[in-house]
Amino acid sequence: MATLEIKDLHVSVILDDENTKPILKGVNLTINSGEIHAVMGPNGSGKSTLAATIAGHPKYQVDSGEILLDGVDVTEMSVDERARAGLFLAMQYPVEIPGVTMSNFLRSAKTAVAGEAPALRTWTKDVKGAMENLSIDPAFIARNVNEGFSGGEKKRHEILQLELLKPKFGILDETDSGLDVDALKVVSEGVNRAHQANDMGVMLITHYTRILRYIKPDFVHVFVDGKMVEQGGPELADRLEEEGYERYIGKK
Amino acid sequence: MANEENQGHNNPAIPGMDVEGEKLASELTADDTIRVSKHNTDKAEIDGSRAERKTSYKVEDFAPLTGREEDWRFTPIKRLAGLHTDALTGTAPVIEVEAPAGVTVETVGREDSRIGSAGIPEDRVAANAWSNFSEATVITVPAEAELEGHIEVAIKGTEMAPAAQHILVETKPFSKAVVVLRHTGSAVVSQNVEFKVGDSSSLTVITLQQWEDDAVHASAQYAALGRDAKFKHVNISLGGKTVRVTPSTRFSAPGAETEMYGLYFVDAGQHIENRLFVAHTVPNCKSRVTYKGALQGRGAHAVWVGDVLIGKEAEGTDTYELNRNLILEDGPRADSVPNLEIETGLIAGAGHASTTGQLDEDHLWYLQARGIPAEEARRLVVRGFLNEIIQQIRIDSLEEQLMDALEAELSISNN
């Protein structure tokens, strides 16, 4: 049983050497193993900043507050230490890395996270199986990381990594954006598999309720202007579906 | 690593050219397509169109070099070791060709009518070689032949007296071939290498400069493409003291494509220069130029100049050229100058990008976000940067050899 606790988190984006701009204004959220939390909010509310800050993106500066993974503050850790501690960010815009093949990348990441190189035979089988489950063409293993992948292919590869690296907590940053219904189903099934297989806690960041038809949240949070403004169960998502965010905008 | 260079241009209106740092520039890459204007780039106005540059087979038609010429301004002239001044009477590097069945390999005299069918010198050093070579190696791939395996041309330097060399490779219509030119040893040599790529044929050339540390090498490599021909040129310079390669592609009929790749690894005291020229003078041809370089050590100097000319007849042209330089430690200098001259608006696309700097922070971020420690992430990204060009070779054993050679280079700067 693991816990990810975000306590009164204030974060600024670093614009240049001298200027920063506050984005997160006191975020509180606790996620336990096995729980699925949907964080929903309008564009520009700071949802992606929250995701990137948890993962440790250097563009964001924590002004105050804590991010505790099983009681340990991860804001002191480097990006790679956080990943090895069990945090995984499925990115909205996965980066293309020229010349680094998927197979080399996946093996390096697994070795880093697991602390030892995976046994070759089982690893190859695991990767193949996970790719098949996500309807990824086997030829992609020889291609460079995300290079020339379509938007949907990139998202599938994020979930492939989620399944192979088996984190304690998966943070999905608008994984549903740009996906057609078929791809959305495939990706959602992958998240659900990882959730069940590893008792993974999930923070599902999204603008739309569409993905919640396939990934069922235990909790729904409404995120506006850098903080949570309302929380509830799945029924809150239904209300957002009907009413949108209008009633929250302006309410600070 | 504060030493970022992106010099030698004088047209800041072109995005990407003034940008320092890989990351910034890669953000700009998407929108740095050059719009057509009535004006050429500043440089073209100063120097006249690239199309009007002097061409001649005779060395005496070119004035002695001063180092101030547009196409020599980055070259340390003194280090040409006589290639620009002397009669090139030294023994040329020894050529040994291993070719699959069906390929013809000949040694011919100067008077052979095929010589000059794909190229004509555009500078004094190339013309000096053309005026002085005594015999040429001619390799011919017959029509419709699709070779099993590649043609290996070993070019071994044996002495340091300035020498001239001439090589011609011709692929007849509908044939398909891969040629590896492997330069090793010690030499002072000026070369003309012609590639006559017949209609609907496909030629891949991998030219490797793996000279000893003292070699001086000027190589003018000309490709003349027939209708619907495909040409791929992979130019890899690792060794040599002073290496200046000038690859060019000329289209003679519509439907042809050229891909020109380059990789250079420049160490302390090395000068490696690549000057590209793609002449779009007929409609509906495509060109891609991708050159990458890594530099380390004091006095390491890389020069990349990419000239692309789109003539007024060249409607439907699609072109993009890219140069990236990775500075591994303090001390090196990289000059990178893309030039686009566009004389018609009816094109499919034209763009360029040039960046010099350190590793892309986004790449490191992504790898670290997957648990890979910073140092290993850096190792992966550096190798990926170089490997992107190596991957274009598509000969496994050669790719492995070159990755090993690059590992040896990287170990010098503990990368």
C-alpha cells in the first residue's frame, strides 16, 4: 500500500532568468494505491503543471508545499530518482529522440527502474505481449523513440511504458487528447490492466469526460485556476459533462 | 560548455540561423520555411547567384587562392599543403575495388569520353586535380542490375606528396547499387568523384574519411541524376587533419530525388569542412540534406555550408536542409551557413535549419522521466545524435564498425 500526498503545493513556471509566474496556488490531493482520481479542469487551469511538477520538470519551481511519496518528499529528488521511486508521467506530448531505438530505450528504462537488467528471454516476451495488447506494430521496436509516430501511436507507447515499468503511481496528462474512439479504448484498457496488475494509483488529468467511460474513477476533482475547487464521486463527472466548467470560472 | 557558435551568416531574417542552442532552434524548425521573395539572400546578392559560379576543367581558369573567396573563407589555406598551388604529381592513394558480379571496373586514361559526364570543377583545388590526374577508375553498374551486396572501394594513402585522383561511378537505367568509398592511410590528395545516376536507377554512396591524423583531403563529389533517379549520399568524416568535401547534386530531368547525409566528428586541431550544393533546375525533384557533427577539443573546427538553388524552371521542388552541431566540451568552433536561393514561387516546399550547441534538454528530460540516470541519459542522447546518420548506411557490419569508431572518439572527452 503506497500513498502519494500533495500538500498545499504552490508552483511557479520559470519564464527566464529573472521572471517566474505562479501557476499552482495551494493544491491538496491524496491518492492511495489502487485508487483512480480524475483531475478535471478547463484549459490553462494548471493541470499539466501539476503533472510536470510531480515528475520534476526543470521548468517548474516549487515555491512551497510538499509532494510526499510514502512520506518522503520527492521535490528534493532528481527527475530520474522520482521515476525510480515509482512515479510515472504519461506525457501529453512525448518527445522524439533521434537515433535512440525503442528497444534500447525500453531496456535502459527497465534496467534503471528495476535496479538490474531484465532477463533477456522473459523481457522480450513481456515487451512483445504488451505491444500486442496495445495493437502496436512489432516493427516499432526497431524505430527511434517516438520518431515519426502519429499522435495516437505516441500515446500507445506511453501506456506501453506504463505497463512495462510498473510504477506505483501513474499520472496521465491528457492521454485522451487527440485519440479516436478505437485508440481511446485500447489506451484505456492498457491503463486498466496496469491498475489491476500492479494495484497502481492513477491520477487521470483530462479536460473531457469522454475517457471516463472507459476508465472508471473513484474520485473526481475539479481543478480551476491552480487549485482544486470541488471534489466528489463519479457523479461529479456527469454533472461536468452536462454543465461544463462555467459555474467554476470566476469562483476563486 | 559556453562555446556555442553559429557564425558566418549575414541574414538574420531567416529563422533558425541566429539561434543558439539546439532546443531553441528545434522549436523554430517547424516554421522556418523560407517564403519566396524577389530578393535572394543577402549573401547571394553580394556574391552573385550560385548558378553563376565559375566552372572549368582547367586550373589556370581559376585565380590563385587568397582565402578571402566566398567558398574558401573558412578554410585554412596554408593547411592545403600545396593542393591549391602545386602540380599534383604525387602518387595517388591506391584504389582496390571489390564488386559483385556484373559490375565493370576499369582503369582508363584522361581521354576516356565518359570522364566529365557528371561533373565540372567549381574551384581551383578540384580543377587542379582535374588538370593533373593521369588515370581514372571507372565503375559501371549495368542496366537493370540489382546488386547483391555493395561495391567496396578501398582508397589507401601511401605518401604525402600532393596528388590528384579521379573516380567515376555510373549506374545505368533501372539498376540499383551501393558503393562504399573508404579512405584510409596518409595522403595529400585532391579528388574528383563523379556519380552518373541513370534514369530510374538508384545509387547509394557511402564515403568514409578515416584517414590518419596527417592527411589532407579535398574531395569534389558530383552527382548528376537522370529522370526518376534516386541518389543517396552518406558522407562520414572522422579522420584526417584537413578534410574538405564538396558534394553536389544536379538534376537533369523531373522526378528525381537526392538524400544527402553527413556526419563528422572533429577533434582538437582538426578541420573538417563540408560544402553542399543542390541545383534544382528542372521541375518536380526532391532533396533532403541532413548533416550532423560532434566537436571536441581545442582548435577543432567544423564548417558546413549548404547551398540550395531553386531555378525559375524548377516548379514543384521540395527541399529541406538541416545542420546540427553538438559541442561536447569547450574549445571547438563550428561555422554553419545554409543558403537558399529561390527563383520560383511554385514549389512544394523549401526550408532549412541550423543549430549549434549542447544536447537537447527535452531529450534528457524524457529519458530521465523514465528512471534513466542523468549521465546515462546523456550517453544515450549523444549516441543517438550520431546514430541517426549511421542508421542511414543500412550495412550492419559497417554501422557497427563506425559506432565502435565513434565510441573511441567519445572516450577522448569522457562522453
